[in-house]
Amino acid sequence: MTDTLYFTTRDGCRIAYQLAGAGPVLVLSNSIATNLHMWDRQLAEFAGSFRVLRYDLRGHGSSDAPAGAYSLDRLGRDVLELLDALQIARVHFCGLSLGGFVGQWLGIHAPDRIERLILSNTSPHLGPASYFDEQIRTVLAASDMSAAADMFMHNWFPASMLAGPNQTVDAFRAMVLATPPQGLAGCFAAVRDCDLRRTVSLITAPTLVIGGEDDEVTLASHSEAIAASIPGATLTLLPGVHMLNVERPTEFMSAVTRFLLN
């Protein structure tokens, strides 16, 4: 069992993280409403070639959940401050969904820290803002996270995985249910206020963009737009929805490891 460790950001937020394996450092960044355990099924394989650094986004998992709106700038700086605390100069970075937003920010604003970049099931911009405002109001007013969990399961997984008992779906539902409402609201605000459509072209790190052909949240067209904007980026579209690391684990891992190791 990997120990969970903690560090505190400059604005006083305690961030949970785990380290496993040896080799070049690979940071794995989770989606909104999950935690670092969304990568459990990939950890052993990744740790065979890399020193894997997983962390809980602020507002999620075992990290603190400060009240109020978060910004993508703050989420990105959480990563940089974690790397500084661990005295790690450069990393490979793999982010899925909100983790991919963070990856784009790092590629734009901290190019000296990123060796290779994987952006999975993400977008440079999602809207309209009114949608996220409504999500924030709803989650903060709800008595529990059940409705949010239902929404995310529908967005993340194909009907075939939702049709009957499924341990993977149950594990992800549990992550949503355990997410602090103000943490989810804070990250909804970060996504609401983010627009990287003009600046994503500034990314210079070798980049792999992975998208789901049936993703209804971060559309395949979003992945295509990112790949077209970043010079030299590679695009891989897989037959699947949003959580491709668990829906299509073999194809996902093959694409990522081939990109990182070749």
C-alpha cells in the first residue's frame, strides 16, 4: 500500500500526494470529482518505468477544500509548488479531463518543467458560463452528492458499463460521493473561467492528445482542436467515452507508454 503524504501550498492549502516506482517522474492528474485513485489500475504498469507522482486536486480526495472559486492558475501552481517541495525539476505530465486543463496550463506557463505532455479527454474551453454557475448553485444547495454522482456516471461511462453491477463504476461513484461540495464547486468555477483556445498553441513540449470518439463532455472535436493547435502534437482517438483509462485501459496505456518510452 502506497503511503499518502502531504505538503502545504503557499496559500495554506494542504495537498495529498503519493509516490511509487523509480525512474523519470510521471505526474498523473485526476478529473473533477475524483481523486488520485482513478489511476489505481494503471499504477503498477506505470511504476515499472517511472517514478509516479499522483496527487489530489485541491477540493478533492484527501486534499483541503477551501471555500470559494478556484482558478486554473491556482490549480497549476499547486503542481509547481509540489514539484518544488519535492525538488523535482522536470516531469512528464498526464492529465485527464480537469487534469488535462492543468496540463495545458503547465505547458503554456511552465514549459521548462514539462518534458512530455499527455492531454486526455480535455478541452481548452467549456461553456457556457451559465451552465457552470447552475452546477455550482446546485451542488452547494444539495443535501448530498447523489445527483452529482448520477450525472458524472452518465457522462463518464458507456451505457454498457452502467447497465448492471460494475465494480469500476461503483468505485468512481464513491469518489464523487466523497468529494466535498465546496471543492467541486471551486473546480467548476475554474473550468467556467478557463479559456485556453488562443494560448494552447504556445505549448512546445512534445504532446500526445487522447480523445474519446463518443465523449459528450470533452468532445472528440475538442481533442482534434488541441492537437491542431500545438505544433507537432500527436492525436489518438479511441472508441469510448470520457474515462478512457478505465474504459479502454489497454489502448490507453499502449498509446501513453509508446509516446513516453519511444
